[in-house]
Amino acid sequence: MLYGFSQWLQTGPGFSSTKAGLITLPMSALAALSALAGGRMKSIRNPLIFGILGLLFAAGCIELITSDTAASLLVLLVLPFGLPQGICSNANQAAVYVQAPHEEVGTAAGLLRTSQYVGAIVASSLLGLLFGKHPTDHGMHTLAWVMVVLSAGLVIATVADRTLPREAILGEAV
């Protein structure tokens, strides 16, 4: 979202790179704050589910934007993306520490990071596919639907995951 939205802000509504950065800045600030809050939670499963539901909501908000949407409204509509960005990062790391055998935590942490890189590669490819030569409103809306479908699947997979502890003290996991 961060990469595609910034591109769209500059091409669709025609904002400068500075204004595009300022529009996305509150989303990044919320990500930092939610990472702090997520780090204080005692559960792993609940922050993951809450964060994914936040992503589902945020993706739905993208359906409301067009190139004519006011900058202040754009800030409000993309702000919810900061929540899952921050809250899920801590929960995913904690899940690695809780689920991986002690002697394999380093390998598991490396695989977590690798999967994040693979996700970024897939996201870049998806942006290229959906945006073509230039980001459009239609491309953003299609991206939103892809995120809605993936988020819904992720909620189901997370809720159904029996290996993820229902309640875990994160302080003990780390």
C-alpha cells in the first residue's frame, strides 16, 4: 500500500512528492504508535486478528478515494493502514519466538524476514500488473479488492491456526 499509494498520489491527483509524503506521514506515525501498543499486549493471536481486521477495513476505505478526493480526506482514508502495519509486526515476531523450537529461533526469524521480502516482491509485481504504466483510480480500486480478499483469507487462516497460542505472555516468549 505504501509504495502504490505514493505513486498514485503523484500520478492520479498530481501531488508533488513532498505533498505525497506528507499525506502518508500520519499513516507511518500511527504504525509507530500501534507498534508500541502492540508490544505491550500480552497476547499474540488477538493483535494479529485485530491488525488483519484493521487491514480489511483500511482496504475498504481505498474504494472511497478518487483523484478528486481532497488531500485531508485522503489522509483520513489511508490512516487505518498504519494500525496493522505496527501491531502485526510485533505479534508476528512474538509468534516466531513462541512457535519455533529454541534451537531454531534464528532460522525461523530469518524465514520471517525472507517471507517479508518475498511479500514485497509480490506486492511490487502486483502494482506493476494493476497500474501498468501509470497508477489510476481503477488500479487503486482493484488493488483494494485484492487486499480485501487476501485480508479475509488471512483472518480465516489466523483464526483457524491451532498452533498459534490463544493466550501467551509475550514477555515470556521473548
